[in-house]
Amino acid sequence: MTKEPPTKRAEPPLRIGLTASILYPDERRATYRTKTLSFGEEGFSAMVARAGGLPYVLPALCYPQVLEDGTAIRTLQAMVADVDALIFTGGADLSPETYGESPLRPEWAGDVLRDRYERILFDAAMERGTPVLGVCRGHQFINVAMGGDHLQDLGAQRPGDVAHRGEAYDEHVHPVRVAPGSWLSRVYGGEERLIVNSVHHQGVARLAAGLRPTAWAEDGLIEGFEADDGRLLYGVQWHPEWLGDDRPRSRDRSRGQTLFEAFFADVRAAR
């Protein structure tokens, strides 16, 4: 009697932690006027799910006492321990306080509590060797967290550069050059030029030690990086979560799902 081959068990989906955006108490709101809200953009979670991950938006727990509250800090660290990879998402500006500067304008004061919440998550991820991807703000945050320098406003500090945001919002695009042999080059089959969306007014001034650039805008601004020691640590300045097939100009862009699928494949291989 011939034995049936054992049935191969399906590999469980990856648990992907997404950093949260934060809304602070505001008496002008119709609901939750006195409450702090942690939230995630639905399209990001949907893209993670389409690429094969289980998205978990990690609440910020960012009341000021998080800076001294050991229980809150340990809870944030436990969140990192409970996911297979961590994605630092887009959102509010970085606070100049985070990288040792003062705001050049009041509207560039950023969100220092979100920076501190994300720093707890980032340090825990680095200690555990958790794979990390930074998107837009997340790309900028990782660079600052590792000691890099930051531009508060591209228009003010690099006048004459490529327009990195415009009235078209997530339909605003520009090309980037991809470093041959880099992770991004592998993700996109060796393509040397990508068309990406661009929704930011801040950026990398100097890349941190331990990171190497993988993509540049035509004005030289660094728009992608990877760790130089082989760790799964990547950043992109654009928003791949908005580059799905349902986007009006998706045929003119590099599909975002490809990037998430490649990242998740690396996470599975490392696991």
C-alpha cells in the first residue's frame, strides 16, 4: 500500500506592526474632544494584507507619562516582540527637538511625542533584530534615530530642487534613480529608474552611519536606503502603500505591492 505524502502545512501569515498616527485632544472635534487617538490609514493596512501580512496598528500610548512610565514602555516593547516585522509609517513632521534643533517656523514644530513613542519601538526592534521598513516619515525617522541629519523644509533649505509635493497630493510624482545591486534594484528587477509618488516637504540632509543610499531624486535628495551590514532595515521616501492597481496613474508608476511582497519574502527567509 502506497503511503500518501504528508500534507504540507500552510505557513502562517506574517504579523506586521504599523506605527500609529496621533490626534491630540481638540475641543473643535465633534467626538472624542478631550481624548488622544491613535489611528492608522486604512489603505496601508489593506496593502499589507494584499501583500500577505496581517496588519496590526500599534497604539502610541503616548501621553506624556510614557516617557517615565515603565509599564507603558514595557508594553510598547512587548508589541515589538509580538510582531515579525515593523513598519514606520508616514504622517506628521518629525520634531526638530528630536534631532537637536529648534523649529525654523512654528508650523514645523512636528510631533515630539510620536517621535518618542517610535523611538521606543525602534530601539526594541534593533535590540531584537526585528526587520524594519520606513515609509516617508518613517524613512526620515529611522535616519534621525540612527544619528543622521534632517531638513525641516526642502523649499526653504534647498530652493530650486525638484518639487517633492504639490496640489495633486498622492498623484504628485517624480523619478528616482536606483542604485545598481541594491535591495531596491532587486525588488524592481534591476530597473535603474522608477516613477514614484512624492508627498513630503522634509527630507534627509545627511545619511546616518550604518545606512547606505539606494535611491535619489534628480536633485540628489536621498529617497531610499538600506543597512550596510545586511540587516533587514530599509527606507523609502515615497508611499508604496498608495501605488496599488486601483490608483488612477498606477500604470505610470512602480507598483507598491511589489515592494511589500519583497520585504515580507525577506522576513520569511530570515525567520
